[in-house]
Amino acid sequence: MQPPIPDYLADILDHVRDDDGGQSADYIPELRDADPNRLALALCTTSGHVYSAGDGDVEFTIQSISKPFIYALALQELGAEAVDEVVGLEPSGEAFNELSLDDNDNRPVNPMINAGAIAVNQLINGEDSSVDDRVEKIRDLLSRLAGRDLSIDEELCNSEILSADRNLSIAHMLRSHGIIHDEAHDAVLSYTRQCSILVTTRDLAVMSATLATGGVQPVTGERLLTSEVCRRTLAVMSSSGMYDGAGRWMAGVGIPAKSGVAGGLIGTLPGQLGIATFSPRLDSSGNSVRGVKIFERLSREMGLHLMAADHHSVPGVRSITRDGDSTVIRLQGTINFTAAENILHELGSHKLGGSELLLDVSRVTSFNRMGRRMVKEGLRRLREKGFTCAIYDPEGVVTDLEFSDGTYADTVEALT
């Protein structure tokens, strides 16, 4: 059985494909000249299953999406107390490249704005590190987060340095207050090379899912960060990841997120999954126009809002048993997107025997809309494979038995 998730992702891309609002970042030639019609969406679950649609394997520079991961690296290397000495935790309410520091202690207010990110970058590998050694430490972590060796777009980096006057001003400001100690040019070069690392949408989904697992890369199984580091990083993403629009974002979408000016956008649901989109046209805040719309739809349809009350993590499948020509699949708990994905993955990897499949939902407490939709679509596809399928639902928890093709699921009154 082919899982229906890639088809669902493709449908979402089709829904936003014709939106040509916004414009690509124009202050760097490589970003200005990039194909504005590129579009991709990828999900990675905490169990390591990756799904994508569109241009999911097209590389682009990570840009500001690197900020939460390098903040996590600094926390991992030095601890929260040392990192807190150079950068705060509060939302700024200002643009990402604002030349501003906290009025009380002259620290950048958070690590998601450029001032904070430059300060955090200078902590990596020690304050006495060379630019090359610092950048290599950063590139190595991002590569391990992605599960493959990542490279740096040196041509874009060189172009970006030529127009880095504002970041140089920020670095001089940080030096004047003793927040960083490197020469301003070296600090900006190190930060710009960090932002010039090439990734794909699939990479970003896996990297984001590593934060969702509490620091274990879900595909390779390597522990890269502690759960405490991930928790703090996600907290900062939730309050500051979308810059001066972070409050509106959390109220409407409710997913800790971070954007980049190349058109990437990531979101993380703790304990569930990582999400990434790619679309180069940006709004006035520097966020991908189509990426924002995709996240809004995912949050609404999949029930992903962090403040919603329907977040439960359950195995989904209680048992799969064979009795003669019948296979009984027993589900349990609350079936949301994560549980439904586990159900479909287990069914896809299980050698189902016989010709009759019975889906027992008598121990399911509830379905949310996306969980119900996915389970029904999986059942419909099994029916197309030649199985006779029916549902045992004594409490009526499925509520809607219509399949996506307009037919209806059969039911049984009892399990024999």
C-alpha cells in the first residue's frame, strides 16, 4: 500500500501554487535570480518517516533557519548560563536586522534576530576559534542533523558579504559593548558562511524533527542534542522565530517556526514531527508567502496548533491478528495525524494475509479530522488492492464513512 500522505502534501502545494504574492530577496544576486516558482513541502515524523512533495530535493541556502540550530549548539557546548550572558530570551517586536540591544544590559534581545545570531555564532568552538574552524563546527552539526554531508555556497556567501553593511554595523555595535571580541568583519564572515550552507526541504524537515524528538536524529538514531536544549530552543522559536510577526503566528498557526530569506520555513511539533516548506517569494517581514499559507492550512487541517487540546501520543495499532481468511486490525486511543501515520506505516510494512480485513475501532476514543481522513484513505487503498474491508465501530466514533472516491465503508455488527 502506498501511503496517502505524499498525495495530501501535493494537494496542499496545488492549493497555493498560483499565489504569486511577495517577491524574492533582491539584495543578493543569487537570491534575486533564483526561480521564484520553486515549491516544496516535507514532513518528518519522530519515528523517522519522511514524506515530501514538489521540489523537495532542490538545494537552497539555509539562511536564518540556521539560527535555532546554532543557538542549540551553543547551549549544548556552553550551557544556558553562559549563553544567557550574551543574548536574551525576549521577543523583540522589531525587524530581524534592527540595530538594537537591550536597554538594561546591552545584550541582543533574542538569538533569532541578526544581532543575537551573530553573538551566538561567536560562541561556537570558543571565542578564540578561527573563522574556518568555527564554521566547520557549525557545518558538521548541520550535516549530522540532516543526515548527510552539507556544503557551503561560497559564491552566494561572497555576494552576501558585499552587501553586509548592516550586519557589519551590528557587529561593530556588539564589539563596542563587549558582547563579541572578534573583528567585526570576521564575525560577519563567520555568520554569513553559516547562513550559506546548502540544504533541501527534506533536510530541513529531518533537522526540525530532531528538535521534536528531544535531540535524537530520527533517521540515523544519533543523539545530537539534549532534551533540555531542544526545549529551550523551541521556546525561543515559538516567541521570536517569526520576528515581529511572532505573536500573530503563534495565535494563528501555533507551531514553533523559523524562516529564511531564501524561501525556507520550518516548524516543529514537540513529540510529533518536523515540517519544512520552500518557496522563494517573501512578504514584508521576510517570510515565505506560500510557505506561511501552507503552514496555516496544515495547522488547521491536521490539528497541529500547539495550544490545541488534542495532542496525544499513542501507538494507534493495538494488534494485528489473523483468523483463517480474515485479518483483524485493532486500533486504540485518540487517532490524530501522528497516530494515523503510525497506523498506515505499520499496515504498509505488515504482511497482511487472507482476503478480508476488519478494522476494529471499538477501543478508539476519538478521531480528529485528519486522523479519520488518513485511516479511511488507507482502508480504501487496501480495498483497491483486492481486500474486502469493513469497520467494526460499535460506538460510532468514525462518524463519516464516505471514502474520497464517493463510495462508503462497509461495517460489521460484531467480530466473529
